[in-house]
Amino acid sequence: MPPPQGLGPFDVVLHAAAWTDVDGAEGDPQRAAAVNVGGTTHARLLGPLVYFSSDYVFDGAKRSPYVESDGLNPLSAYARSKAYGEAAAGEEAWLVRSSWLFGATGHNFLRTMLRLGAERDEVSVVDDQVGCPTYVGHLAEATREVLELPSGIWHVAADGECTWAEFAQAIFEEAKLECRVVPISTEELGRPAPRPAYSVLRSEKAEAPRLPHWRTGLRECLARLRGA
């Protein structure tokens, strides 16, 4: 099938569109698949893709950083849609898996914590899921480097690791917000979709881009927010 009239083919397509509501996907897996799999199939018509995927394609049972050659075992409807989306991207795609993305715009954990930290004296945050919060500014820079490398799977995530509760505490410290973090379990939170308990990503490829520590990304993102 040719690309839509007036579009493509392009040298490369940065395919960042996705259904990212993890719990919403659990209640409506068909719509999540339509976006994350069907949308990827359509985007592929425009040219080779950079497909941004997720640490959630792993089940978290490994308890040590996941590398590109590790097998997938998605736990949730969202995670399955991202895994199937990887396949839909095609053999010429760059599959860029990242983790716990945050930035100065859009809906993400950092912005939620800044809002809650300004409104409340304390917040309850999960302390039994471990990942590597990744600043989207650093991911964007690294994507330029990935495009100079062969297509295939690339793990691109911040250095270091932490729990959501530790990330929240760091946000409040760096933003100088007087808000106490109350650690809770995933079970206590009671979300519909299962999450991997451990989803830290690292690359086994020597030429892969190396991102700064997540706390460096946090400081840079907060500085951008202050500047805005």
C-alpha cells in the first residue's frame, strides 16, 4: 500500500504518538491496540520509523537491568500493545525503549508531583516499583545519535535507578516544596493494570548513547520550567 497522497516517503519518521494511559488501556484494550499497533502500521507507510517503546514490555521478574536481547513478557494491555507495536514498526525501524519519561510539558509524573506538592502537606507514592526516570530532553538528544547507528532495538534511559517514592522525594527537594512522601505498596495503590516491579533499562551495545543520571535530568527540567 502506498503512503497517503501528498505524504512521504520520508527518510525517517519519528513515531512518538501513542496511547499512554496504562490503566485506561486495561479497560479498553482494543482502542489501545488500535492506536499503538494500528497507528504504527499506518505510520510505517510514510517511511522507516523511530518507534518509541516502553520498559513495560518486560515483566520485572529479572531484578537486574534489562538489555536489548532479553525476552519480552508484557503484563498489561498497554504493555502488550507496545510490544505488538514494536513488531508492526518493521525490520527497518529503530526501536527505542525508554523508561519513566518526564518533561516540562504534557501529563507526566514530575508535573503531577509539582502540582500536588504545592497543594498538599503529604502525598502517598508507590515504593516497590523500580525504574530509571528519563528526561525527554535527554532522550531527544540521544535519538539523534541512534539515527547514526544501525536500525534495531536500542535501550536509551537515564543512568541510575529509584522507586517512584524516591523520585517524588527528589522532585520536592529540588523544587524546594515542603511536602512529605508517604511510601505505599503497589497493592495499596490498587491500580487496574499490573506494572513491572523492576524495569531498569541498560544497553548491551557499546555504541549506544549513554544518558546522564536521572537526577541531572530532573534538575535540567526544573530549570527549564523556572525559565518558562
